[in-house]
Amino acid sequence: MKILFLCTAHNSLSQRLYLALAGTHDVSIEYALSDEVMISAVALAQPDIIICPFLTTLVPKVIYENYLTLIIHPGPPGDAGPSSLDYLLLGDDGSVDDVEELLSQLDSKSCMPGRQFWGVTVLQAIEQFDAGPVWAFEQFPIDIDTPGLTKSGFYRGAVTTTAVAATLQAIRRIKDAAISTAHDFAGSAKQYTTQNDPPNTITVSPHLRADSKYGLFSIAENKPFLGGKVHHRPLLKAVARDFDLSRHTAQQISRRIRCADSQPGVLSSVFGPNLYLYGGCIEEDITPSLYPGVDVGRVHILATRNEAVCIRTADGKGIWITHVRPPKTKAKTALCPKVPATLGLEIAGVLDKQDVMRLESPLPVNWSRPKATTFQEVWVDFITDTNGNTSAYLHFDFYNGAMSTNQCSHLVDALSYIIAHHTPKHPIRTVVLMGGVYFSNGIALNVIEEASDPATESWLNINRIDDVVHLLLHEYPKRDILTVAAVRGNAAAGGVALAAACDYVIAGSNAVLNPAYRAIGLYGSEYHTISYYGRCGVARAKHILRAMKPISPPQAQGFGLVDFIFPSGPELDTCIRYHVEMLTKNSELKRGPWKAKVDISSATLARARAIELSEMSKDFWSARSGRYHSRRFDFVRKVKARQTPLRFATHRRVQNGVTYHDEEELDSFDDVSYYEALPKRLTSDALRAEVRGETGFMVAKWVEEEQMERGHRRESVALEMEQVTANIALPGVERRAETVFSCYYKPVDGPLTPPTSPDC
């Protein structure tokens, strides 16, 4: 079938669903930038079904009245409202009908236990929001107090997995209903196709009737919803999330922060100025520093660690705030960067570097994981298997998968500790990179965006992540230590290259990989010209990087980026450890097979790094650097896209027999000389505009038609770079841009909460 996605952003859910459907269906994607854009996309795509995986606006009536349109709601049947996940993770168990009474109870000192089950519903779009006929629903167990469970992590994990299963079932049911309806009305299955339809094409009508049982029983176990009574809850406002350290417990505060993470955060003035707060990890047994602590605003800061701050709660425990973001003011339309807490508090003028250093709370010097719940980004488990082989499992759980310069240094220290632990008497056979909720997304764009000199910080960050990969490609092979990447969560850009540098890559079946760098305007480093070329071959590796599309683990395995795949879920870690034991059992196995195809000598590594960094230096400082700096600005500050990339919107790719391309797909995207010539092009455009104003009607009309043609001709990089140049954030100049989720952040006097949580 032809399927069109309408979505606010191509986030983790839409990517997973795209990968699940694209193998057997013709799938195209359109960003819901406006009603007009959505309507034109439907007219061009002529889909059989429209699916809205992540949509924060209403579907125009003219669309759902003429095309069967499915909405994926992150809640069970009967649940409705824009803040379903927020209420769930805040502790709403459905037992209280009145929302004001519910919020009053959640504000009390005792925590409600919360629901034991949650679900996802695939329903048909109608005029009333979240109230259409249900085509499928599925449910799953949940513990809302699982350490580290945030709204975005929950959405990206259990919600996304369940949504994919429910949507696939809904499509099967729609196809069956279409066939059944065709038989009922035509008496023959052959007559439900039109004269121009290919054989076996199914005509899907928006008037198909969904069986009422679909909304009553889950798809896997055919059971009713087990999570309690459901409601239509209103938007959860920011004031309902704020906390009082004098009476709220660590558990209450943790829930309030985690139900708003990673978007929009908890808006609070506990530190003095208004800030959005993130993190919410409970500290059960803070190791006191020699420094007595610092009172800032209404909080007592107990400790700092890895740029996070721990504040005291009413029950004598602590809460780790890992990141902060200043709120958007009326004078600004773009968001401020979300940055590590100590950096943000220093910028806000409420904490100084000396206090940060004095309050540093150390972790075990052997990189072990403490038994008490605490904030820890990196730790190592040494495990000796039944064959007597010792493996080091290196966990690194960085916020949103981003690896700043400091965090890369943290990883270098941990990897160096493992090497130091390796002795002839007690050798380390294997090191396994476990990652965290994300495996890794490469360099930390938010930290770079906030830096006084983003180009220099970019340079420091990329060099430090290269140091991490160099250890894997040089120091570990030199000691005959096998390296394995266990990609349990999503990975992107430098994170994929980090995994690819290992001897073997094991991936969970639900992981989504985005190897490309070009969408953010970067050439890329992390020795990818060795690992990608060695694993995939030069031609295929360049194709993957140029295509800029998400790929599934089976696709990655076909390309050579992944070696083994195991089902995602509770048993994934067990499968990883069992397979690592199988690999280490073979004492003759000292390298991954792909390394037999490449030279990884010191000289070759140095040459590859020099070549990659020479290209990266152009991305940071040359005439083409505008593409990276402007795209980073848009990404970090959630600036609304101008249009859907044609690599996703395939319905716009070919028009009137002409094939159009995104500018990233063109060779000129890498050509520094092209960007050096841009000022002349801009001058020419200015003269053209003057001609249009001073010449006669015919000339003006001709110029206008030319400009319109250029606007639609996507391979016209000049037009795109015009926009890029105009939008580069210059010192002292405030760039005005519409935020992609306008409902997420409002001026301080009226903050709102987003309907669902995107990835960021």
C-alpha cells in the first residue's frame, strides 16, 4: 500500500515505524508545517492510508474525510488529552476523576503508587481529538519509579515498541476490512479495484467500520486494559510540576522532573532565576564532600558530579539536576540551549567554579556501580565467565546520547583504567561498550552551541571523541583485547562510528541507526573512513552517508555495520553476555573479520585522522562553515523546519518528469569554493530584485516566475544557502525563528507543556 506519514517531527517513533513498513509498503513522509502543506502532500502522494505517528496539531477535515487517517495516541483506549504520559509518570493511577483533586493529592507528601499497566491506541482521525474508532490497542507493564525512566525514554522505548506492533495490526485489520467490504458490495474480490489499479490493489475507504472489540481487547493477549480507569485530562501546566523542597520528598520531585524530561523540563525558580530543570535521579546516600554545601536561592546544594548538582529534599535525600535551560522570553523566538547544570548555573550567575570544584562528590576509583541509587554516567563491570575469561563491560549513559568534550575525557579515563587492569597474570579478554538509554549520538551540540566560541569547542569535542576511538582501534588491538559494541539503544552520527570501530557490533532489534553526518552539515570523523570503508566497502559506505536515512539493524547487518542482532527486551543483556562468552571462548580470535580488509597501523590511523579533521576544520571555520553553524542552531533551538527533506518526502521528489534533490545530496554541498562565491551570488540576487522593482510588468513577471521556479527546484543550492547565510547567528544579533513545537515553550508568564515527548 501507499502510506503517507504526517508528523510534527521525524522522531524515534516515526523512524521505527517507517523502518517496519518501508520493506513491504511505499512510505512517504511530510512534516505537518501547516494545513496547506499537509493538504498538498496528500494531493501529491494519493495514499491508501495516512498515519500520524507523532502529530501535535489537528489533521485538516478535508484529509480525514477523504482518506482513512490513523492517529497513534500514547495511551490506552478512552485516555485522551495532550499530556497523557505526563500524568502517567507524575503518578496518576486513574482513581481520581477530578483533575484538581488529583493534582492536590499528587502534591501531598505521600506518593500514589501509579499505574501498573499502560497502553498505546491506534485510532481513526475524526473531528474530536483522540476520540475516533479504534483499530488496535496494546498494553504493557510499567513501574513509573524505575530509576532513570523519563518521559522521552519511556516514549522512545516501551511506547514506541508497542505503537509499532499496534500499527502493524491496525493495517492488517484495515486491509481485511477493505477486502470484506469489497466482497459485500461487489460480490467479487476482483471488483474492489478500479480500472487503473494494479492487480490485488486494495481500495481503502475512510468509511470502513472498525470492529468495536478492537477498542476493548489488546492485540497480543486479547485482554481489556489492566491499568485502571482512564480519563480525558487537560493540558498539564508548568505550575503543576514545580516542587517545594521544604515539603516534597525525593520521590515526588523525581517524578515531577522525569515526567517533563526531556521536553519541556520543570520550570522552577528554586535556584533564583527561572530555569527549566532536567534529570531527577534520586540520591539515596550522598557521599559528603569536605565542603559543607552551598545555599543558592531556595536550595541547598549538597554536591556536584560530572557537571550535575545534587540538592537536598524534605526527606533528607537528594535529587540530581543534570541539565538546565533558561526559559524563552518574549524578546526571543528561538529556545536557549539545554546545558549541563553547573555550566548553566554559572552562566546564570548563581554558582561559581570554585564552589563546583569544592562540592565534587567522588565515585569509586575502581569505576564500580554503587549499590545505593545515585547519579553515575560511566561505570565498569568486570565479569569472569565459566571459561575463566574476564570481560570488562563499560556502561556510559550520557544525557540524550550526546558526548561533550568532558564526557569523552571521562570515557578515555575509563578505557585507560581497563587497560591498566589488564596484566599478563590477569588478562582482559574483551571490552564491551554497553552505552546507555542511547548508545551514543556523537558530539554534544547543545554544549557547543552555548560555548563562547562554538567552532573551537567543536574542534575540542571532535578531537576528544577521536581519542576514544583511537584507543579502540590501536591500544586494545595491541594488547589482543577484543572490542565489542552492544548497541542496545539508538545511535547516530559519531555514535555509529564509535560502534563500528569495534571488532564486533551486536545490536538490539529495536535500535535505530543514523550513520550520516551531513544533515547537520558535517563531514564526520571518529575514523569512519577506516571503519565504514572496511566494513561496508568504499562505495556502499559513501552511499549510506549520502543517503542520510535511518537504518534498521537488519539493514545495517546487510551493509556490514552490524555483525549480530538479538531481540530487544528484558533478555537482551543476557543474550549479549552469552554471545560475548562464545566469542571469547575462541582463544585464536583476536580481531573482527572486517579488520583483515584494512590497515590499522599507527601511520594509517594518523593519516585517516588528519584527513577527516582537515575536512572538519572546513566545517568549523571555512566559507562552508555557515551550513554547520546554522543547522546546529536550528537543531539545538528546535527551529521549525522550512520544508520536509525530499529524501523523506518522496511524493515531492519527481514533479513534471524532473527529479529534485536535497542540497545535502549534491557534490556542491562539500565544495568550499562554491560557498566562497556566494557573496557574488547574493549581490546578483539583490540586483535582480532591484530590476524587478524598476522595470516593466513583463520583466518583473519573468523574474518572479524565475524566483518561484528556484524555490521549488531543490537542487538550487544557491537559494538554500541564501537562507542559511541570512540565518547564521551573529554576535549581538538575535535570530528570530519559530520553534518547532510552539506549545512547548511560552514566555515565562504562561508556560505550557507539550502533548507528547519528542527526542532531542
